[in-house]
Amino acid sequence: MSNTLKYVLGSVICIIPLAFVLAVALFELPRLYRGILAFCLLIPGIALPGAMSKLFYLFFHGREGALNQYVIIPLGMDPINWMMDPDFIMPSLVMQSVWRWTGVVALFFLCALEGIPSWHFEVAKLEGMKSLSRIRLILVPGVRNLALFVGVFLVVDGVASFSGAYTLLGGSGGMLDAGLLLVTYVYQVAFPGGSGRFDLPGAAAMSLLVAPFVAGFLFLVLRVRLPQAKV
């Protein structure tokens, strides 16, 4: 469960700020370029997770991986064995999640920014508001509610994540179980291809254990929003 928590937190903390920055950058572009770039950002999200994991395997696979060959080694550092070093297995999974969902979340944020009434920007222009102030006072409040929805979505997706980790690491979860996520562990318990136990009742019970944690998170989100809704 701790690996799943690290994976979820890492994904949420990386994806939401990066997606917001991309959305703001797209929002400042002309509509023609905005639409083309938004479609390009959407492609990783609509691709099959297994196919994306195969692509990432080419990036992370040993010394010959593209990340080592074109980034790590040219910088003068020793190549990193991303799939075998326990210290780098979880960052690899998080990067895969960031690559998949950042563009989709950026598109969500872009839609929210386009829904902000134009008079907000006209007033900001008349008052000579600087860019940072405009982002803080207009753009961030404009996507706050959507950011909560995105956070819930990423938490649920992270808890239920399986195909990406399974394609990269197999059913074992990698060295020292550094990439063993909840659903992968359930697979190990449930099916002979995992650990040979074929314990379906135990796997079902473990799957239900996550429900209180997700329900508690949703309760906290509602507690944050309800006081504002009453104003």
C-alpha cells in the first residue's frame, strides 16, 4: 500500500502544476495553434496504457535505453538501470503517469480557462495587472474546482493502476518489490501467473481494503468545498 501511496502522491503533485502551466501557455496562443497543440497533448491519454508502457520500456531499458543514451550519458553521468535499481523504479512509474495524463489534464484546465468571463481580463488590463497577478487572481480561481475533480480522478486512477506497471515490471513488481502497486499485488494473490496462490477470496478482500481510503479522501475534498458553497 505504501508504494501505491507514493505513486499516487507523486503523480498528483507532478501532473496538476505541470498541466496548469501548459494550459496557461496554450491559453495565450492564437486559437489555431492552440487547437493543434491541444490535440498533440491529448494523444498520450487516448493511447492504450500497454502500448504507452512498451514505448516507455524503450526509454528506460538498461544502458541502451533512449533516456540513458541521449540524456544521462551525454551529461557525463553513469547510466541508470531504471528497471532494476529499486531507487529508480518508482520514479519511472510516476514519469509514465505524468506522460500519460498531463496533456489530458492540461486540456481540462484549458477548457476551464476559456470559460472565464472575458470581462475579468478586460478589468485586469484596465488596471494594469501584471501577468503573475493575473494568474493568481483570475486564472487559478478559475480552475480551482476543476483541480479538485482532477485530483480525485488521478487518485482513483493511481489506486487502480495496473497495466502500465505490469508491462514495465511484470507481475513481480520489480526488484525488492519497489514497483509493486496494489492491483499488481492483488493479481499476484489471485492468479497462478502472479505467485501461484490462486486465492480469489483473499484478492477480493484486499481489493475492498482500498475503499475506506478512497472514501476518506473524497470526504475531505467535500469538506473543503462545502464551506465555500454555503457562502
